[in-house]
Amino acid sequence: MYPYLLLFHSLVRWLVVGSVLVALFRGFRGWLGQKPFTGFDNTLRHTTATIAHVQLMIGFLLYFKSPLVAYFHSSTLPDGQVGEAGFFGWIHSSLMTLAIVLLTIGSALAKRQESDQAKFKTMTLWFLLGLLIIFIAIPWPFSPWVQRPYIR
């Protein structure tokens, strides 16, 4: 089951990024272009948050099965040293959870706004903040905490 979970995780992570980017495009377009908040925009807002929640649950399953995280919890790292275990055991998991919380808050607040422009603005700002946190938490090849190649 574990290899299939990793594969599903890899696919859903790109769905999260893609759906947030599409939602941001529609949000900026609607907000700055004074467009109406359509049923498609509402479905996109809701679907983006749902995909992010699925990804969070998969991430939690992988977190608790990860040997790297188990090592992080069983050992003590020297002060100021993060390393790969510390990054995935603490930084990555905390920031990704925060990003999903921000996407959820943005989706819920946008749903409750009265005007179309307020819906677009709320969704766009919260989703943009969530995406920024996601990009900070990714183990990029140039990351100061841990480096992973673009394609493994």
C-alpha cells in the first residue's frame, strides 16, 4: 500500500498546485476585471480546497509512516542544525499544514462574501498566501534546509 500512497501523493500534489494556480488566475481576472463570480468560480474555489484537504490527509499518513520522521522524533539534533530529518519532521509538515489552513480559511471567507468583487478578492489574497507558504515549504534544489532534485 505504501508505494501506491507515494504515487497518489505525487499526483495529488500537482493537482493542488494546478488548481490553486487556476483559482488565482480566475481570481485576479475576476477581481481586477470586474467580472461576475460564476458557478464555475465557486466550484473551483470549493474543489481547490477539497483537493488540498485530500493532499493534507495523504501527507499526514506519509508523515506517520516515514522512517525519516521516525528518526527525527527519536533523536536530538544539535542546536541550529535542521538537516533532512528536521526539515521533514518539523518545517515541511508545519508549513504545509498552515498552507492548507490558509486555503481553507480563504475558501470559507470567500463563500460568505456579499459582492462578487469581494469574493474574488478574498479568494485571491488567501490562496496567494497559501501558495506562497507551499512554495516556501517545498524542498527545492536550492533550499537552505534540504535539497532535493527537481526529478527523482
